[in-house]
Amino acid sequence: MYFHTWSSKIGILTLLVLKCGALVIPGVVQRRISHVNVKRLRLSPVFAASVINAAHEDEELQPMRPRLETSWSVLREELKDAFGLCEEVLQDYDEVETEALIQGYEMMQFCRQFENACAQAYMQGSIRGFMHLDNGQETIPALVADRLVEKDIKYSYYREHTHALSSGVPAEKIMAELFAKDTGTCRGAGGSMHIFDKQTNFQGGWALVAEQLPYAVGAARSILLDGIENDDRITVVFVGEGGAQNGRLAECLNAAAKESLPILFLIIDNGRAINTYTPDVAQNSDINLFGKHYGVPGAKIDGQDLKQVLQTGRCVIDYVRKKRKPAILQVHTYRFQGHSPADPEHERGRKFEKKWARIACDPLSLFEDNFDLDKDMLNEVKQKVKLRVQAAVNFAKQSPPPPPDLAKELEYPDPPDTDYNVKPLTCDKVPLEPVNLSLCEGRIADLRERNQVEGLVLGDAINLAILEEMIRDPSTTIHAEDLQAGSSYDIPKLTQQSFGVLRAADEIIDEGHFIGKALGEGMNGYRPIVELMNANFGIYGMAELSSAGNTYATTGGQFKMPLTVLGAGGTAPNQALGAEHSQPFHAYVMGIPGLKICTASSAEMAYGLVKSMIRDDGPGILFLPVKLMKDEKRKVLLDHCLPLNKCKIVHESNAAPEKSVTVVTYLHGVREAITAIPEIQAQSYDIDLIELHSLKPLDLEIIAESLKKTHKLIILDESTYSGGVGATISAAISENLYDLLDGPIKRLAMDDAPVPYASSMEEVVVKRASDLVKAVSNVVNFCV
């Protein structure tokens, strides 16, 4: 509907009023349009009324998503039903103190002006990258400031500036982080989407949608693990309604209900999954009801009404705090800005909705109009906030950038050459009462005796290391599928029976979920171990592994990540497992910064590496050969940690240098190379066989010592030709040790084709001992 007879300016303004009138429901909001916005547009109330009435008759201008207006009396009944609260309890929330309302208004003003300053700084080029603003949703940080305390653990997502502000993180530090300055919350390493502050327990700022959900569940578990008497801390996790449609929420609701975790899932429902109208892609947007299946209660409220948010929010938060149970709070809001400043907002109805919501549903203006408070006092609040925001901007502008070498400094919490045998135990956790420690001690005694007599298989050696470390350090936890039964290779055997279900958690079948929970524990003082039944199943946890690797650096060194992930995998010749169980997951994770990646093909190496990895303050992954887990018994050097950055020479050549070749390999390749040695020697050749116990960082020193003798190199690689581990190693050696080579590096890698089941095809794809024998002969003859 458009009136061509009006002047251009009046026509546009009146059309806006017309649309706004059509979108509001009669009553308070309609009066607000007439009282405030029409006055701002300099249109008479009589004229505006006629426009509004005409608009109500136009169905095309009806709202896609009307404001949620539910009275407190209705909400009270819903809280009674969903949360089982009695009238006496609910009476405590009937009124909100005037002082609390004013404080809430101040926090809303603070957040609005802070975000406006961010938008201006972004346009001026002072803030770079992606930035996501929270304008229109300020009642939520007002609730955070009103009811949460510093010791509560908070997890947010990429639109987290206001959540951090209301959690007590200094505005100067947040703004400095956005300006990429050394005085920022994360020393400029995180940026807009990664605000962290250890002092206030504000633990992110996570950029992948919904990834923060299992981290927060792990943090809530850490509260129970701490075992503090009368502990009333809770965990709060913020997520948008689009992110809440992610399957992670169902898994986390299940975990929270199963273990009765004190966690609040705070759903920020602005109706837009980025910009897509959420009901266009989601069958059910009543996320407050998602927990019914798990016995988790929920409430849904109008996020434009500060009083209602404080009434219901207080009630729900107190439920979580006092009952020590999970809950959902869905806050129906409108986001006034695009997804990010670069957002074109072409999605259905978005531009119109934003204009309407700014006029009809602004929580700040609604508060100013609906509460009879002194206008001078409100203006003083605005001025006070303005000065605070300006001070934050000035602080950020005047702060220095971080030093260039900080990035490398933050790669690992513990240097790669750390000696874990002498690293002191720094655990400050009080151990939970073991369920049956004698059971664990008996298992340890049995394994140590068997080791002295005949040695241990890989799985038993790792189990021994884990049990010893769990006794030594009460902050050590473990997560695995089939954990009660010992999983596939007895790696977590007797952990739950000895230490209970909190320290040893049997998990649902989703590696990403329990890797995520382990990450949350790691951020809160624990040393989680995750056993993957098959290493390739870690594909489900790529997002979580990536974030684990990034956490120490992204947080500016605030949060260490002592996470140990281990699993049997790889691709043995003729293993007949097909493509999905034969993927080179070790190659997939090589590009994740901050991870230490190790391998072990024997019990003695696995035992020492596991102990070191558990004691390391950063994340690490130990890959094990799936076909050798129960194959060979080897004696283990007990009570000894091995370095996480070294290779090992397994066999030294006895041939002349011109007939010797350096062979670098790992996992099943070690067995294949050892098998090939007699046939290689029968041809008057020999090899220096180096096992890569550390894929990252790579030990070039030992490789160089061998190449100084042989000047020839073969890489027997258990990953694909394209993008494989061997490609990385080959490049590193070519760049750093080129002068030691007499000829090109020979790579024996898996073909890029998926690994077949049938042996006739698999022999072509997966390299083995016979391929190594031929390669040694070819390389020697090439270099003659």
C-alpha cells in the first residue's frame, strides 16, 4: 500500500507508521506508537489513528512474528505447572523492587550504548573481522547482572559483548579486545567473538553455532566434581533459538537431566537463524518445551518487558540454584541489527520487521514509557553510561597492540620439550570418595606383576597408566563409550567401578558430545581423558577438537586445556574394515593448531606417552594401531613418562651408507617395516627405521642424524597421498634438511581412493612391507 499523492518524505514516514500500526496489537503498544513515535515523526495523533486503523485492515502488513505478550498471572500458572512451584514460592516474585528496575535500566542503557560505540568503531575501521551486536535484547544482560554472581559459570556464543558486560567483565577490557589490543580480555588473540575472563568465570565467546552447549554441561559437571558442601554455583549457557535446533541441545538436556546438573539453558529467541525466519526451517520453535521428554522444565517470556524478564528469570534461576536441577528459559526478543554489520538482510520480511521492532518493541523505550520514573534521573543514568562507554573507547584507543611473538608463545601451555617426570603435581581439587579404590589397586598390582613376567599388550599398558594417574591426580576424569565394560581394548577398565560415575563417565554414542563435556571440565580445573572406541569416530568431534586446540591461545593464555584424547585406528594392511573404519583421522587433525599429536605402536611407548599427555596442560591426541591392540606383549618401563616431541630409532642399518635408507613411519607401518627388514637385508641393503611418536611437533633432529648417514628417505605413510601426514613430513624435511638428501623423497602413501573391503582392491590402496622392499631397492639404485 503506497500513497503517491503524498510528498516523498511524508510518504515514507507515514508508510513506516502505517506498517508499525499494522504490526502492533491494540493496547499498550498501540498507545506507545501514538504517544512516542508519532510525536517523533511530527504527525498528529488523529492522523496517525486513521493510518493505524487502515493498516489493521491490510492483511499483507500483519506481523510475521508478533510480540509475545503474556501476563505475569498467566506465567505464574505456567511456572506452577512446569516447575512444580507452590503459591508461597511464587509470591516472592510478584513484585520487582524499583531500585532493581532502575539498575536493570542502567544495564540496558550500558549495553545499548556500548554496542552503538562498537558499531561506530567498526565503521571507522578500529574493529575488524566479524562482529555481532545485541541491540534490542538488553533485558537479558539486565537479568544476568540482577541474578547471577561472579562464581557462576557463563558460556555464550559469538554475540556475547553484553553478556560479558553484565557478568562483570570490565568494559575497558572488552573494548580493548575488540580493538585487538594487548590490554584486552584475551590480549587481542580472541576478538569480538571470543571474549573470555577467568576472574568473572565468563568462559566464552564461541564462534561455532551451538558448540558451547556441551562445554557448559562439562562446566556444570565440574561443579559436582568439586564436591564443595553447600555449593550453590550454577552454569548458564546462552544460545539462539536457531542454534537450539541443533541436536547438541537434545544431547545436553539428556546429560543434564541424567546427572541432575545445575545448568540453565538460556534461549535467546529473536526469530532469526542468522536472518532466515526460524519457523521457515524449524517445525517447533517452543524450545521451552524441548526438555519435557527429559523432565527438564522450561518457561517462555516476553524479552521486551524488563519487569517480566526479572520476575520469571529470577524464579527460574533460583530453581536451578536451589533445586540443583537443569531448566530452560526462552526469551522472545527482536534483534535490531543485522547478523553482522556486513549483513545484507535480504531474507523474507527481515528489513520490515527490524524497522517495526525498533519502534514498537524497543525494551528501553517501553520501560521509559510504562514506568512512572523521574525523567531527570533516567537522563542522569544515560549520561553516566555514556561516560563509561567513552572511557572504554578511549582506553582501547590508547592501549598498545600485543607483541608479534605472542602468537607463538601461546601455541602450547607446556613447551614441547617438557620433562613430565619432574613436572610438579599442582592439583588443588579435593578427591571425591572413591567407590572401590581397592579394586583399582588390585588391578594395578596385577598388571605390574604381569609386566615383570611377560609384558603387557597395548590396551593393558594404557589402562595401567590411566589408573595410576587417576590415583595420583584427583583432577583426572575419563569419558568413553562402553566404559563400564572396559570398551573394546580394556583402556578404561575398572575406572567407573573404582572412581564412580562422575570421574568416570559412560557416554552416549556421540564423540563430539563427550569431547565437548571434557573440554568444559578442562576449563574448570580438571584433566579429562577421552577414549575413542575407534579413532575414526573422532570425526564427530572435529569442532570440539578444533576448539580445544585453539582455547589456550584464543583466551590469551587464561584457560589451559589439559585434554587427552586417545583411540585405536589407522589402516593396517588387509584389515578388512572398509572405508569408514579405515580413515586417516590422524591426518585430518594435523592442521588443528595447539594440538600435540602422538602415536604408539607398542605397549612400552603407549604407557609413557599416556602419562605425559595426561600431565600436559594442553590438548593432545594419541593414536594407536587398531590391529595391534591385543597382538604383542612388551615389557614397560614403569613409572616413567616419555617426551611428547621425540621420535625413536627402532632399527639401525648395518649396511654401508650407500646401501642404507632412512625409513620414517608410524602405527601399523612400524610392524610392516620390521617385517620387511630380513628381505631388505637379503638384497644387501638395510634401513634406519624411525618411529614417529610425535607427528606434531615433528622431531627433525633424529631424522637429520639418520640422513647424515644414509642421505636417502622413504616415508611409509598410513594416510592418503593428498593432504596426508607424509606430505607434511616430506615438505618439512625438504625445507629444512634438503642438503642431506642425495635424491628425491619417496612417499609410500595410501592412494586417494577410499579403502576397499576386498583384499584384491585393498592391496593396491594400502602400502605394506612388500612395497617398502621394492622402494628401498629403487631408492638405492637411483642414488648410485
